[in-house]
Amino acid sequence: MDGLFTIGEVSKLFHIDVRLLRHYDKISLLKPEYNDKNTGYRYYSTRQFECLNTIRYLRSLNIPLAKIREFFENRDDKKMLEILSEQGDLVRKERENLDRIERKIQSRILQIKDVSQTQYDIIEERKFEKRKIAALKKEISVSEDLEHPIRELELVNGLNSIMFLGKVGVSIARENLMKSDFESFSSIFVLIEPDDECGECSSVIGEGDYLVERFHGIHKDSQPVYGHLFDYMKEKGYELAGDSLEFALIDSGITLDSTKFTTEIQIPYKKC
């Protein structure tokens, strides 16, 4: 037909799948100029080429088809400005979210690489700045699976479970440490990183001096390590200054190889 193009011809001219053109027809975004009732063929006119180019342009900006149809129903420069501005806001938010995800990925990569280079059974004296945490203070038997207390911590503080991998810690109360009682934890907590959304749930572990030691294994393997730390403290003339902090840096959440499990103990101290 003069001045009209078949759906196949339009498909080739614009490098658009025929199925997509049929979909545009179905949702009334771009209906053919003419439908042959006898053959069922769809025909498009050159007047529709501009519309098709606009659709392709807006789709290249990831603008939803519903928004594009809304534009064609109210075609106007103000409407175009509105749609582009809304999409610009969405893109900025998505970029911020992707930047946040990238920072989290890099943080976890650095943590895992750091653990892989660990010198075990070495005591370090380290000073920590204030650390934000969300905590659940309750007595927890060391024989208890921590998954249930972690869910309690999540619910009580309104946290998202995606925050937890590699950042969960437990504490043993100072009074229990003084008695060499390692059979229960006094709290469970999660470290709050700058990009974590925690609202009012966070509290703070104050800055302080800590003795730090890493070892292969989990808490059930920790008693000799606590003994090592207390012997060091006694030798240096230091005094226990608070609850211990214990972190599973590598556990079953990261590897099934238990020989790679790594735990870090931090004991606050002060010089007498």
C-alpha cells in the first residue's frame, strides 16, 4: 500500500522486534494506521515514525511504558519535562543505592581478605573508636543455636536481616569473665555500618583499649584463648575494664569448611 509500511518493514527500519510492536498495539501505545480485516496485516504510516522514535528514546531512559502512554495521551512539553524529571529522581536514587551496595561489597571483601591474612594466636593491643551497634541484652547459653537470638535482635530493633552477615557479635559479662565462666553470653549485637538503616535502634560501644586475638574455630574452642589473654593481661599489669566482645569473622554463613572458621575476641582493659 502506498505510504504504508507492514509491521515487518517497520521492524527492520527501526530494529524493533515484531512482537514488541504487537505489544505496543495491544496496550494502545502505538496502534497501526490501518488493519487489513481480510489478512489481519498491520500497516504503519510515516506519521507514526516520529511517535516510534519518541518511544524508543524514552525507553532508552528506562521510562516505563505506562508513563510513555501517559505522555502520548497528554503530549506537551510540560508533560515531557515532568516525566523526565521524575525519571531523573529515580535514577539518582538508584545510583545512590548502587553506590551503597558497592561500599558494602568492598567492605566485606576487605574483611574476608583481612581474615585470610590473619596471624592466629597473636595478641594485639588496639584502640577502638566508638562503635554503633544494635543489641539484645539477655543471657544466652553458649550451647544455644544463635539463629533464634539473632531473629529476636532483628525484631526488637526493627533491623533487616541482610545487615547481619559477618557483623554479629556476642558478649560475655565482666563478672562472668572474672570467674572464668564462659558458659553464657550476656548480649548479642550487630555492628552498624554508616550505610545501614537503623534509625533509633542503635547504641554505642564506647572507645577504649582492647586486647585482641584471633583463633581457628568457634566459641566452644575459645576457653584457651581467653586464658591466653588473661595471662597476658596479668603479665602486663592490666585490669579488665568491661565485657568481652566476640566476633565470628568466618563461619558457616561464608564457608562449609570448618577448618577456616575464624573468631576474634576483644577484651577491654585499662592500665593499673
